[in-house]
Amino acid sequence: LKETIIAESKEEWTKNIIETTLNEVTDKRAVLIICETKKNADKLFNELTTRYRVEGRKGRVIAYTRNDNNENRAVESRLHSGDIVVATNLAGRGTDIKTTTEVEDAGGLHLCVTFLADNLRVEQQAFGRTARQGQKGSAQLIINKDKLGNEYLGADNIKTIREIRNDLE
């Protein structure tokens, strides 16, 4: 588990997600980004697609936000170095994402969860998308402090934020 990033604004949150993702794929890994809403996933997908096109990056940016169309087929094949999947929590529920040998040799799939899950079980389920069945991987939580409720006022670290969440549950 990589260090949690707590952003102070939506702009900082978006910037952190994009920079972290691009750093991971530059290191020859693949990245799965799990978003709380389709709207957030669509925004990140569009920004990353634009960056890939402008910078001439190798790899695919794949949307996986619905299961009533063909988006689920996007994760049927192995993810290659440089591939990014931007998803809603659909990808956190039973989706088996496989990676190529090149990705595994570089450290495996990197997972970025972009919101504070309602409870520890859902958070752990999302983190379980990486390093499965002998595969390598890492996970990171990047949250927007502005999206947390008033109950979290004054909480300035992830340990305190999780304790408050767990108490509320």
C-alpha cells in the first residue's frame, strides 16, 4: 500500500491522480483507477486520453464504467505496459484483471482508489483488485478532503479519517 494522498481541493485531487497514474505507467506498469461516480470516471478518462494523445504515450486509456454495453470486454484481454483503466466500482467487484509479463516484471498493476469508501470492507475489496493469484501490484488511496462530510473536519491524516469513518459505520 502506497502512501495515501489527501488533496485539499478537486483541482489538487485531479492533478494528483493524473500525475500518479502517469508516473506509474512511465515505469512500465498498468494502472486501474476506481472512481466513486461515473461523472468522475468520465472526467479522468477524458483528461488522461487527451494527455496520452498530446504526449504521444504508448498504451491505451480504457473506460469501464458500465456493464450494460461492451465496456466490460475491455478488461478481458491482458493489460499491457502503459495501459490505464478508468472505472467505477464495477471493477472492484469480481473483475479479474490480468497483466502481461512486462507489467508484472515492472511491479504489476497499480490501483488508485479515488474516494473514501463507506466502510473498511469495501475499501479492502477494491484494494483486492491488485496482487491477486500470485500477481504483483500496489494500491494507493487519493481522496479529496472537500468531499468528506463535516464529521471529518479537523482530520488531517488517513488514520484519523478511517477511525471517524469506522465509528460512523
